[in-house]
Amino acid sequence: MKRYLASTLALSLSLGCSTSAPKPASEPVADLQEAPLSAGDSDPETMGWMQGFPPSSEKVIRGTDSDYFAFPKLRWTVCHFRELMPTVGVSRGSAQASDLPVELDASIDDVTFSPLGGGEVMTWEDALEATYTDGIIVLHHGRVVYERYDGCLTPEALHGAMSVTKSLTGLLAEILIAEGSLDETALVGDLIPELKDSAFGGATVRQVMDMTSALAFSEDYADPNADVWTYARAGSTMPVPEEVTGPRSYWEFLQKVEQDGVHGEAFGYKTVNSDALGWLIARASGMSVAEMLSDRVWSRIGAEREAYYTVDSIGTPFAGGGFNATLRDMARLGQVLLDEGRSGGEQIVPAAAVASLRQGGDREAFSAANYDLLEGWSYRSMWWVSHDDHGAYAARGVHGQTLWIDPRADMVIVRFASHPVAANAANDPISLPAYRALAEHLMAHDKTPLLGEEWIVEDIAGEGVIDNSRATLHFLPEGRLAGRATCNRMMGTYQSEESQLTLSPAGTTMMACPEALMNQERKLMALLPKVESYRIDETGALILMTADGTTIVARR
């Protein structure tokens, strides 16, 4: 019985059920040395895990072992969940993998920053070792500028994303909301009658998505009677001892969760919200989260490899922490979100869905959770939103898994890791300033500063713009130009070399607008082809100039 409980706890830890994951006093599952081995010394190859045919008995890792996800074994396990437990695939479809242009920047390893809370200045390369990074990739303007693999990870290997999975679940829900298939104001109990008498029954879909549902659910691993133990057993595919009773699937468990408090008042990070949302998605779409992710996203981003979810004993994908993928495919997904849902010229995710999660949630509700290192942040649709001046937001998982999107810097970072401590608070003092320092480095040394977020026009030929009108310019890779002329969408091409710039608008859509707005649009469209140069001033304003000195001013 003790072995069974330890194994189910290891399962819950390995799949990202806790943000802090303190170890139970009576179990060896997460027992760490006082000074854990370094990243180099704990490397799976150095440790010799699962090497040889067969591996030696002292180097075998089994999914039934109570310590298969304890450090340092977890450094092998994070790349091998499919060998240890049942899974369901997320098909990449039959399309060719999309190209990821590579322009590696050798200077990135030397980027420096100061950790939060003090300490010696670190380099980017130092940070990867300190955070037990298994693999990391950085995209800037859609190009790979940094890529590194360590530990168990290779370019072809799939790695556990842990609670990054939650953010994928939130994204699927946002897609359904944008399409009108899911009502975020509806009560969960009205959509899933089986949950009507549970705590979820009186919560809205949005409250579940933002984890402001009030649930009596304890993730205190030191308490053998905590709800997380029953949850772990419910999700386990292991044979159940006769004396063990209770739910045998995620869906059965969700029906037993009781309410504690008032829905909507405070943020509380509880993994069961993600599985409830996964159930809502399945009911609304007629597909499991694995099927919908494949159909709507994974098969359309040009992924290189099939991804997968771990599943419970009845095959339900674990929507809160069971996703596994390659580093590069996660970067492709991040780029789609950075590009407001577009991939290869196709709108594969509704722009409204991306805008919704980017806007963030209730900061006051989030502050009640007392995340000291995330002051001013919020949580929406199972994404962590920084509200900083870069508009950065992230998907985060235990042991250091991260998908970081910085719209201002036009940067995507994906990191897979196997830090000995589960909680992100163990690596945030290093990771958060490292990400910001890299963004600033890339912006400061940007050879193509026009790329990235769209520019909002604030002045045309010294006459300003009409209040509350919106004219924009969006410089895209491969010389593509897009934007809004005022009333209509604009498309065309551009060429730039150093400060020289040539714009070639090809046309606009044909929507009619009030005459004043149409006049502004005509003026802008007439002026764009005359632009010959540009500069970005000290305030960040983009100034486009014609030969006679007439200007268009825009900023982000």
C-alpha cells in the first residue's frame, strides 16, 4: 500500500500537479540531498540511467518505482514518459514541417544580468547550468538565434511540458469561445450536468479558466489525507489494491470536489481546474483535448513530430500536465501566438483568442495568492501574464518548463528543464531577469528593427490623425507589408537596407467609411509609396521620410 501511494504521488509530481510540491514527511519520493548534484554531475548519461541492453539493475528506472521522478532520476524521466505510462498521440498531420530559419547569435551566451534578490552577476550561459536546462531555443523575428540541448534532450526527443499543458488547455478554450462554441459566462453545471453538485457546478467557465473557482482541494503533500493523493490515485493507471476505494478517473474525481469560499474572489492555482476545463472542451467540441489540439493547432503549425499526452485509466488525456513535445515544435507554437494566431499566412488560431489571453486577468484576485516574485502579474486562461512594458506572457510548468512570449522584443523562448526543485520559485530569481536581459540585448542589437509588433500611426504629414481612428503598419518577414490604412486592411511589400526604405502598397480591402476617415486613408496610401528612408528616434518613434521631408510618425 505504501509503495502504491508513493508511486501515485510520484505520478502527480511528474505531471505538474503542484506549484511548490513539498515532499511528504513519510515518503522518499521527492527526497533531495541537502546540496543536490550539479547539472553536469546529474546528467542522465553521466549517471548511467537506462544504458545498455539491458541496463544494469541499479540503473533501471521503472514507472512503477516510487522514485522514478525523484532527482536525479527525473533528469532521465522527463524525456521518457511514453516508455513508462500509457499515452495518446497528438497527430502532426501529413503536411510538411514548416521552416525555422537559423541565424545563430554567438553573443547571447555572454549576455549578463543580476538575479532577483541580489547575488553575483550571471551570464546567460551560467543561467542554463544553474537552472538544469535540458534544452532551450530562442526565436527573434521568427528566426532561431539560439538553440542548445543538454541532459536527456536532443532535437528529436520529446520532453514533458508539465503545467505548460494547462496553457494549451486554456488556449483551446479561448478558440471555442472566439468561435461561439463555448460561453465563458455559462455555469459549468449547466454544461456538464455530472458536475452540477460539485464545486464546479456553480462556477462560470471563465472562473475555471482563470482559476478563481473556490475549491476545497488541498495540494499539501505533507498531509497523507490531502485531496491531491486521491487525485493522483484517480489519474493513475496502476493496478489498485483491493483496500483502495474512491474515484478511478479524472472525471470521477472532479465530481467529488467540494466548494470552499466564493467563486471569483481569489486566484488559487489548482490543477483540477485544468481537467474540468478539459472536460468542458470535450463537451463543447466533441473531441478530447488531444484530438482538438491536433485538429485545430498541431496539424497546422508545421510541427516536425507527433506530440502526446499521458492518460488516466480510461484514456482521458491529462489536461493539467500530461503534454510532451519537441523543443522546436513548442517554439513553432509560440511563434503562432506571437503572430496573433497566424502561421504560414493562415489564421489558424482566432486573433480574438490570442488577444483575450494576452490581456491578462484580475490582478487583485491574483495578488491574494502572494507570489512574491510575480508582483503585478495576473493569470488568465491558464497563462501567466506579466503586464510589463513588453507585454510578456508565459506558460509555466514545474521543474522549469517555460514558453515565454515577448511581443515588444518579437521574441519567443522555450525552455525544457529538470531542476531538482519542482517549484518555479526555485529558478525564477534567475530565469525572469535572464529573459528580460536577453530581450533587451536582442532589441539593442537588432539589424531589422522594423519587424515585430505593428506600428500605430500617430501623425501623417504633420497633421496628426483623427481621434479614435486606427492606422497601422506591420512589417513582416520576407518583405511582406500589412496593416490598416484607416478603414481598410492594407497589404503590400517593402524593401529596406540600413536606413533606406521602399514601400509598395498593393491595395486595400473595399469597406466604406465616413468621408473624413476615407480622406485620411487616401492621404496615407498616397504618401507611403513616396517614403525613401526611416529612423527610430530616442523615444522609440518610427519616422518615415519622403524625399521632400514629409513624414509619417508611428510607434508601438
